[in-house]
Amino acid sequence: MRYVHVPSVLAPLGASLVAMSLAGCGERAPKERLAPPGPPPTPTLEQLKTATVSGVFDQAITLADGRYEGQPAEPGAASRPTAMLWEPTFHTSDLDGQIGSEAVAMLSANSGGSGEFVHLAVFGMRDGTLANVATAPVGDRVKLQSLWLERGKVVMDVIEPGPTDAACCPTQVSRKTFGYDGGAFKQLSSEVRGVLALSMLAANEWTLIEIDGQPLPAEIDPPLIHVASDRLRGFAGCNRFTAPISESKPGEIEIGAPAAEQKACPPPQLEFEQKFLAQLDAVKQYSYVAGQLALTWQDGDRAGTLLFRK
């Protein structure tokens, strides 16, 4: 029998091989556990502005920059179906009890007639894609006072036609609650809370954001208004002012000539302030547009709107 001499330099290698063999026969190292997937991203307002929405018309529509304009019912007809996303109503929260948050927003739609049908839509991310998961009707020619989310439900105060109102001119104040019930998103309750009144404006200070459909110039400090009993107080862009205010019937008001301070102002601010106060003096009506306050003024054959947000 012949013996083979193993050099001592190989001994450590042999020991390592033995150790590896023994490790393989014993307990295995635990496998690396994969982290559970995180919640889907929350939809954004920019995504909603290009979303596809069902339940507004017979067929689904796709918005472009928050708007939709369809083809006329008959070739050459002036009227056509339209829809608009109410951007100020955008909110996010968990509405369905599942992982992740949904987004809600209201839309108005017109098929070419006199009606304006308002809807509440819910959106969520599904498999990485934005989806309109539910749409519920709110009413015809409904004006939104305010909207908020409360314990997984959407709550809104609206002005809608009452029993004696013409469809064009709603005055009934109602609180509506929407949410999931039995897997379906729908209106859960509606409670009449009164009639449109000037006193409802007193709870908030309102900031001017548009004048006759145009945003304010960048160099202008936005005017502010606040209703306190029979007085309208505020800031006109440079000077503070006060004016008498009264309501002849729901939605119709008179604002007296404003009395303003006489602080010196740069010419752009002074010119804007004078324009704002003159239009305020000519205001005849107030209403709501997507939760924003709209004061409508009229001076002879000229008319316009001052739009405020809370």
C-alpha cells in the first residue's frame, strides 16, 4: 500500500470543504423574506384632468385638461354634449376600506339642453392605471357650497331646487352624504337644512381669485371680503373698506357704495382697486360655483362676475 502525503498548505482548504459539507447537512440559512407590497399611489388632480369617466353620459368620456366636448347630435347642430371637472372639489382619502387612498371630484355635464347635471366621481389606481371606480348623480343645476371628507364618506352642502323653486334658481340648502354601502358607492342621505341666506357667508373670509373670468394680475394683492351682519368689510387691494349689504330675497343682494381708506397706492393697485369697488357696488346676485362664491354685478348693459374662494 502506498501513502500519499498531503502538503500542509492544503489542510485549511480541506477543513473548509468539510465545514461546508457539514453546513449543507445541517440547518439551512433562512430564505430572504420579500417585503409586502406598499399601497398603490394616490391619484393626482393632473391625472383626473385626463381621466376616462363613466356614468355621466350613456358612453364613457375622456377628459382633456378637465373638459370634454362631444360631437353634436345632428351634423351642423350648434349644441353638443359637454362636461367639466370641478377642480376645487378634488379631495383624497380612503373611501372603500382597502389599502390606499381614492380621489373624488365633482363634474357637471350638459347634453345640449338647459339642464346641468352634476355628478360625484371616485377614482383609484388599479394595476398601476387610474380608474374611475364609481360615479354617483348629485342633481340637476345643483350649486355646491362646500365639500369635505369625514370618516370615509363624502359630505357636501348644496343649493338645490326646493318644492316651489324654478329649476333655474335653486334656494334650498341640503346636506348630502355619499359613501360605500353593500359594495356600491351612492348617496346615503340627504337632509334639508334651510334656505339660502346671506348669513351663510359670515362664517368665512373670501379671497378674490377672478374678475370677469380673468385671474388677478400678479402684482395685485388679492382683495378680501367678510360679511358681518348688515355690513360688508374687507380689503380692496390697497385700502380697507366697508359697505352696507342687504338681501331682498334668497340669492339677491344690494351692496351700497363702499367707503374706503385713502392710503396712497401705486397706480396699478389703485386702478384695480377702483375697478373692484365699482363692480362691488353694482353686485345684484350671489351664488356658488364649485364651492366658490360668485358675486354677479350689472351696470346697464355691462355685467360680470367676481369669483372668491374661502
